[in-house]
Amino acid sequence: MPRVVVDVMPKPEILDPQGKAVHGALPRLGFSGVLDVRQGKRFELEVAGEVTDEVLAEVEKMAETLLSNPVIENFTVRVES
């Protein structure tokens, strides 16, 4: 069954307190070398049939209206094999 993935991330100019918390915890846990962390969301949609341009356009509409907040978040849509 085909899977379409929508990755949602805060826009670069938006503060990301969850990412900052993870970034601050990494050195305390013994991990080094990470310069920054941004935390986002991933949605996996299993779709019926073939993934056509129309299906991808419909998923983009879903991402714009429900899966993301376009004021503060960017999203990407891709097909995962």
C-alpha cells in the first residue's frame, strides 16, 4: 500500500522550545557535536491505489488545512517506498 509522508517543521524564524530543550539535554547525557535541534511532526498516510499528482495535491491540501499551521510551520510532502 503506497505511503505518503508529510513532514512538518517550525519555520526558521519561529522559536522552538522543544528543540531547545532536547539540545540542552544532549550534552548532559554525554552527546556532543550537535549545534542545533528543531523538533517537528511526521504524518504517514497510507493511500488507496496509485499515488498520482492528484493524490499528492489532495495531501498538500490536507497538510495546509489540518496537518500544519502555515503561519508558523512549513511542510513537505513525499512518497515513501
